[in-house]
Amino acid sequence: MSIWFDKTISLEKIKDFGRDSMAGFLGMEWTAIGDDYLQISMPVNERTKQPYGIMHGGASCSLAETLGSVASALVIDLDKFYCVGMEINANHLRSVTHGLVTGKSTPLHLGKTTHVWDIKIYDESQNLVCVSRLTVAIIPNNRFVQHTKM
């Protein structure tokens, strides 16, 4: 059974979401959506590497926060609620120097006021690169003046 608010959601519907934000600047691309997961890829290049030539931990966190936040937005009714990241942690397990990394988010908790996402990031050889957990606050829309719709 699908966790998404819009039961007809597809990659086609979200492919351009985030293009004019950090996700777009870092080259993130939506790659898969299933009944209870969302996936995104990001290149490891000059925009996402640290001075030592490996993927920056902040780039991993940006990917994880983008992935979990958008997943939360897809779960809720955006006419009534808004979602924002509350807390993120990340364990960087393996370095990556080139290619693509892919993150996959699955829910650990989908409550009325918070969502908790398990996010795993893999390199092209399917080696686990980073494990992250993101907590997202679900806030009534009347707390914000402006928001972006999917």
C-alpha cells in the first residue's frame, strides 16, 4: 500500500522539483519512487567534493535532507500542511571520489506532527557510503505565508 498522499505520484511529476534550489545546483536527479520509498542520485564532482578530493559530508547531508524532506512533502496534504527538517544526523562510512551516489529514503515513523526517515546513500558499486536519519516537522499551513507546491 502506498504511503503517498497523491496515489498517482510518479517520477514524471517530481522530476523538476528542486531544480532551482541546492538540489539543482548540486546536480541531484530523482531516480525512483515506490510504494514506500523515494530515491535520488547526485554526481560526485567539483560541486560536491571537499578539498581532499572526496565527497563532502555536507553534500551527503544535503542529499539526505532533500530526499527526506521531499518524501515528507509527498506524504502530506500540502494544502493543509508544510514540512521542514528538524534534525539530521549522518554517519559517513566510506569515501567516494567520482561517479554517482544514490540515496534511498524509507519511513521509520509517519506521525501527525513528525516524520522520521531512514536514508541510505550508496556508490555506483552499491557500497554503503552514508547512513542518515532525518526528522521532519509537520506544521499547519497557516504558520507560513508562502510555500512551494509539488
